[in-house]
Amino acid sequence: MTCATTSATTCAIAFDDVSLEHAGVTRLSHLNLEVKSGEVLGLLGHNGAGKTTSMKLMLGLLSPTEGSLSVLGQRPDRAGDSAFRQHLGYLPENVRFYPNLSGRETLAYLVRLKGRPMAEVDELLVQVGLEGAADRRLATWSKGMRQRLGLAQALLGEPRLLLLDEPTSGLDPAATEAVYATIDTLKARGVTVVLSSHLLPGVEPVIDRALILGEGKCLALGDLASLRERFSLPYVIEMRGAPQDLALRLVREGIPARSSLASAGRLRLEVAPEHRMDALRLCAGFQGLKDLEIRPPGLEALYRRVQGCSGSEPGNGSEGSSGSDRCQVSDEIGHSTAPPSVEETR
Amino acid sequence: MCLLLTIAHKEFRDGLRHRWVLGIAVLLGVLALGIAAFGAAASGGTGFTGLSTTLISLSTLSMLLIPLIALMLAYDAIVGEDEGGTLLLLATYPMSRRTWLLGKFMGHAWVLGLATVCGFAVAGVVIAFGTPEAVLTEVVSGLITLIVSSVLLGWSFLALAYWISARAGSKQAAASQALITWFVFVLVLDLALLALLVGVRQGGAWLPWLMLANPAECFRLLVLSAIEPHQASAITALASATPRSPLLLMLLQVAWVLLPLGLAIKRFEQRPL
């Protein structure tokens, strides 16, 4: 599904073969991406992978050197100071404010710049839990508090598109949870959210789809279930009281598996998705088994796999098929490194 | 317009908070009082030496200090916010870069203008009431010219500071460029002019016009032309050959505000973030 075929109102962001070069360095190369309204997209990748660059393109702070993109039905770099920016909320990476102003003064200034009613200042301060510190100078605030103020300013003016660059960096677990809860609320309201992070486990339940970037190239794009399948990431089964040679026994039954010793006498088993039910049945049959836990492969594993693949065959991302598929590492590569081997590590 | 005022107001409040207004006003006020009170020291006496001499001395003070103050006030106006990370955030707000720059400039201009007026006004009051020989109307008209042209001088260097700030890649670079700018416009060009005046024997009719290529000299010409001193110095002699209409000179000073400001806006709009 492309934005050309759907109406502009359902498609919030569309990258069409976008490349960006700056000072001889390719920051982004041939990115194709469509984000529907109300979708939460996770932008994942190492530092320098192109996450912030992509966001700056969406904000219109940078112009693509090749290709075109539209955000909320407009070319962001041409939209200027028009109403376009009224509908945008942006939280920069390591957001910084004027240290000599208090939180309330900062928000009041930003509310005025966005032409919103002053009542929003207090609403937002309460929403991010900063009402107590609001009248202290920002210089005395902790990084986590400043980050929450950054989120508050991104939320002002009820944006239709929210771009959050590392929104949870510097936040404690409770505040991180609060951020993700906020994103869920916004999603329910139909706000499109683009979220970059390298704290993978945290974003996993929040995002609808993930775009994994590496050195400006799209390494993978899709929802987590299909990405798991595509890269045939192993399920993890953890057990207490299972025999040590479990993996060997499984292999004898025709189930490829890899086992390792997890903490406190727990055995950790990795099996391919298609074999997980067989493996479970077999494991559950052991008499001495005290405990069993099965986990789907996390984003972390996916991420490592994709990053591993990207080096093995350069240029794979842009060959062959068209549309959004163009942006996916071919299945062949996904499988070439995938089959779990028999191996006992102790 | 509302946006412009919001930005200007924030900048002005920062100026108050950081004691820029107070600091500049006190500095100018104290130095101006010193000049007024001890102006005769050069001729071996103490006390007030006459209005025109005092005003000339005050204008020299303005010419040296106000450009420096303006450059220090605003050299980091843009590059500082860029380095501080606030520019990136503000660039995503619904306003043009031009509006933001103009708003900030207005705020800074108000800080500098208010401080200059306050500083010189205090000195003026003391001169007017402390010295019996001073004629009130003369003091007032002389001071108004001095203050207006000083403010314009400050604004033109403020605009230059914005231009420097829009071009600079770092605060340190902007600071050193600001100092060089002050050094060139206030000291080097002045000395070069004197050197030319001495060196060029014939056909130096173009020399006076060279003065107009420097906002600091424009300022000096304006003050001289308004005060009409009967003092002979190389510069005043030279000045006699230049246009002496205060209105024209004031327009030139305004042009010296608008030109660098326009360049600053142009440069800032191309500045990558």
C-alpha cells in the first residue's frame, strides 16, 4: 500500500526514495517509508544510523538531495512557518532549554510561540508530573525532569504528528513507563508517533512497526511479528529441572536447538519458531521439570540479527522488488545465518 | 507582530535578568560623569570645561565602548542558541527564522537602547544642574543628539554581531570575530584614515567619503556636525568636507543598522541546523 493509492489524510508520512548527502557523507540512502495516521513507528539503529537525520527531514530542517517526501500532505522543507508546524510536536535528542528560565516560564514562552492558550501550560505541567518544580530555574533540574519538560512541549497544541528522538534517555524506569503510557494514550487519539530509540526492550510493546536503520540504509521495516518470521529468530524457552543434555535429545527428535546455562541452574533453550511447539511438548514431558517459561524473540535479537546481516552483503536493500518491500533485507540472508545449530555452551 | 513581540520580550527580560541593562547603564553613566566632572584635567584644571568639549569627550567614549558592548551583548545570539540546543527546538515551531532573528534583535536593541539612554541621561542631569554655566536647552539638544546617535551606533554593531553570529560555527569563533570587528572598525580604520590624511598630499577629496564606510565614523560625524565645535583636529578638519546634514548622517547610520541586519537574516536562513 502506497500513499499514492490511499488518501493523504490516512498517510501521515511518505518517503519516496529519499537520499541525503551532506559534505560528501551519505546520511540516508534510498529510503522508502510510509506511515499511516495513528501509527506508532519505531526508528531503531546505532548512533549515526540516520535516525535523527530522518526526523530532521520530516521536520523540514533538512531537504533531501534525492527523492521526495511528504509529511501531513506537505513538503516539510517548503512548508515554512505555515500551519504545518502547528500540527507537529518534536522532542529533540538531549533536549535543552534556557537554563535561566523556570519550567513554567519556558512552557509559557513556547505556548505563546505556538499561539496556544496559556491554560495549556498548567495542563502540560501536570500531565508530565512537573507541577511541583515548575517555578525553579531549569539549571537546578535533573536531566530526567528536563526530558519530561521536553515531552510536555512536544505535546502542546495537540499535534497530529509527534516526533520523539530518544524520548526515554535519562529517565528512570517509572518515568519511562509514563512516557510509553502517554504514547499509548496519544495513539488512541489518532496521533501519529515516530519514536527513535536504542533502548529496544522498552519500545517493543509501544510500536506498531519498526524501521531499522544502519549507516543511512533501511535494514528492515515491518511489524515485529513479520520481522521475527522473516529473520527466523529463535524463541527462548527457559526451564528449571530439565536434563543438561536437553538440546541433544531435541536434535535426536529432529528439532534443531541450542542450549545454554542461564542463571541459577536454569536451562535456556533457543528453538526456531516453526519448531517451538514440538520442543515445548517434548520439554513438558520431562518428569523433573519444575518451571518453564517461553519468550518470543525480542527486538534486541532482531536488531542484532539485522545488524549482522547488513555487513554480509552490501547493497542488498535496494535491489529487486518494488514498493515498501524494496526496503527489506532479502529472506535469503535472513535464513543464511539463521538455522540454529546444535551447540552446548556451558 | 505578536510573535515578534513575544520573542523580543523574552530577550529583553533576559537582558534585565543578566544585568546587562543595569551594567551598561552604570558603566556609561559613571564614565560620562567622570568626563563631565574632570573634563578639564587635560588642560590642568578640574571641573566642567564647557558643553561642546564634554560632548565631544562623551562621543569618544561612546565610539569606543558602545560598539564593544553591542558586540559582546549579541555575538552569541544565534550561534549560542545553536550550541545550546534551543535553536533546533525553536526551528520546529511555527515561525520563520526571519521572525525569530528580528524578534531577538528587537529585544537586544531595546536592552542596549534603554541602557544607553539611562546612562547618558544621568550624566546629562548632573551636567545640567551641577554646573551653573551650562545652558539647559543646549545641554538637552546636545545630549539628545548624542544619545540618539549613540543608540544607532549600538544598533549597527548589534546588527554586525548578529551577522557574525549567523555565520560562525562556534561561540569561540564568534567571540574572536566580534573582537576583530571592533578592533577594525573602531581602531584600525580610524588610524588608517589619519595615516591616509597625512600621506595623501593631493587629490584627497575622496577621503571624507571613506569615513562613511564605517558606522563608527558616521556616528562621530553626526555628533560633530550637531555640536559644531570650534576645535581643530585632523578628523574634524576632514569632516568639514563631508556632508554635514544631520538628517543625511542619521539616515546613513540607519542604513548601517539595516545592511548588516539584512545580511544576518540572509545568512541565518541558509544556516544548516
